[in-house]
Amino acid sequence: MIKRDLVIVGAGPAGIAAAISAHESGVKDILLIERDQYLGGLLNQCIHTGFGIDYFKEVLTGPEYADRFIKKLKSIPGIEVSLRTFVVHLTKDKGLTCLMPGRMEVIKAKALIMATGCREKTREMIHVAGTRPAGIFPAGLAQKLINIEGLLPGEEVVIVGSGDIGLIMARRFTLEGAKVKAVIEIQKKTRGLIRNVVQCVEDFDIPFYFSHKISKIYGRDRVEKVDVVTVDENFREVPGSKFEIKCDTVLVSVGLIPENELIEMAGVAIDKKTNSPISKEVNMTSIPGLFVCGNSFKVYDYVDSVSRDSELAGRLAAEYLRGAR
Amino acid sequence: MNKKITCIECPVGCSLSVDIENCKVVNVSGHKCPKGLIYAQNEVENPLRILTTTVMTENLELKTIPVRTDKPIPKTDLFKAMEEVKKIRIKKDVRTGDVIVANFLGLGVDLIATRNS
């Protein structure tokens, strides 16, 4: 078993900021674990601008924002980074079982910061009737396919939900030559930022249906069309309001769920409704010395706030290691 | 003529009221910072957007490199710009900020990489 002072799981914006801040607060032995082969997490696929306005007082894309932190991280010799390393088990006393290429290791951490981010809600969670053909994607997965893999996953697209990733993808698909036929939001107003409604939807004259929902998905092998209905105050279908939209792709952009199965396994108290740790203070959990930061603590709107709160997590871990907490 | 527009310079998204005479902005209200003034003027007289997209690579580890224009370009040129981007292949390693195409489309802006290859 390997013993480390501070282990941080997840090298997205939260984990990187926490690592740098912990080092600046005096922690000398830090291991940063990342399951992907690159640092930066979700920021790598968020190629649009709008990051860093608060933190850097500049308008940056996601990869540029990540690059600033990665450069700083790499300049600190005391922080060891382990890529392609997947934590599969976590115990209450901060023992991590890690799978990495060709081997398995158990690491015992004195302090632990979990920065494991979120995953997307799926079609199954919004209860849409119909078949299960190919062509239904969470919006962030489509974003990864286009921006990282260089693939265009559809040509005629309907977007369900108006979260920011969905709005951003309306523009991205349109620029790539696909036809975005509708954004459909069950609420009366957008869940995303108003600036994204303007620059991603209105800029391209994409129809935006509020108080509407998809009631059925059709298609045997591939999505062929969807039924759309108006909903009343209680989100129930208004009789006679149904119309159909032909499409080969449905993007689902209905929110994120903190990815906290590991800390749950370790016995941290989790709010079952939000899947985030039950806590009175930001970054804290029910287990002393086990901290959670970034989107796995709560779903943030801006990465700038993730960086700031995660820096606090780094300081909290340093205080814990000094015995001050 | 009065036009209501939403400023997209930052996440605040101010609602701007713009007075226009002969296609020129004569007065702006509703903006909480100076960026709103410039945005309103551009949006009425010549709407501008930063293009962000990806360029395909050849023989590099990453399949795509994200890029952007270093300054905003006319909104009406976005699709023309995308056509041009599709023709480009990045074959050598690039660093964040490297110029991929100088004076892109003759618009006086550079297309720059936003990620290290």
C-alpha cells in the first residue's frame, strides 16, 4: 500500500485548482488522479468562449481556461499527476483502489479531495414514450463527438431541454451544417443563460418552443420523428396540441447529476435528490478530511466559481493535514 | 426607431434599449457596463461574433484541434468561415495561441489554436 498526504481524484478545473491551492498552502506530497488521458476534464470539449470573465478578466474558451491552470500545475514539481487511472473503490479511512494501465494499486490518503464532476441526465430520466432507436444523445456526449472526435452525430436535430450545453450544441450543429429543427423546453423560460439563447438559437432562427415537451420518439433503427405537445401549468399535455417533427437525432439537455458513487461507497451522507454530499459548508462532507469540490459538490453555472471554491478545498485539506481541522 | 436587444458580452445579459436613426445608434440605455454600449452599436450596425470551431488533424494524437478567431468577425461571414475551416488540416504540433491561418478570409483576424496538440 502506498501512503500519500493528499490525494485528489479528478483533474478537471476543480481538481487542478485544488491541487495548486493545496500546494500553495504548504502540502508537499500531492497525487492528482485522472481517469482520462488528458488534464482539463470537461473544459477540453467546451470550445466556445465565455470562460474566465470573472477569474482572469478575459474572455477565454474552455481549453484556453484549462491551459492556464495546466501550465501552472506542471510548473509545480511537488504535484504528481497519474493519468489513465480509475478509482474503483473507496473506503471510509480514505483507501483508494486504483486501476491503471497494466496494474492495480491501493493508495492510502491522509486527506482526500474528490473532484469527480458530473454526468448528464439521460432520456430515461425524463420519461419519453416511444422506441429506443439510435440517434438519442445527451447533449454533452454529442459535444464530445463533434469537438473531440471530429464526428457529426446527426443531420436533423431536435433538442430537448434548454440547458446551456443544449443551447451551445444548437449553434455547434448548425455551424457544422446540420439542421436544428427545434429546441423544446417544458418550462416557460430557458434554463440556460440568456446570452446563449441569443447567440446560439436566435442568431440562427432556430424555433424555440417553451411550455412544450416531446411526448413520443419514433424510429426502428434510427430516430425518424418525434411528437411534440403543448403542456399546461402542471406540465400535462394539452389535448389536441400535438404536432410532429421529422428528425434523425434527439439531444437531451435536461441537467447534470453529481458523480458521487465513490464517496457514497465510503459512507459519506448523500442527498438522494441531488446526489451531492449533505453538508453545511462548501466542500465539506460527513467524513473528516474527505472533501468534495467542483460540480461533484454542487452543479455550478460558471467554471470561474468552480476554480475559486476548489482553491478553498485545497486550503481546507492543508488545514486538516496541519491538524487545524 | 427603438430596438430591444440582449447584450451577450457576459453572463449578466443586460436588456438594452437602443434608439436608432438612419441605421445608426443614437442612444443606448439599460447597460450595466461600457461593453454594452459597444455591443449595441455593433449589433445594430454590423453584428460581430467570435467563431469557435475545430480543425481536423492528420497524424497527430488529437483528432481535432479547437480554434477561434482572435477577434470577432461579421455574423454574416460565419458560414463562409466554416466552409474555409473544413478545408484546413493541421499536420504539425501546435500550442495554444498559435496562428493556424493569418488574416483569415481577409477579415483582418487570425484563426488561432486554443489547445496544445
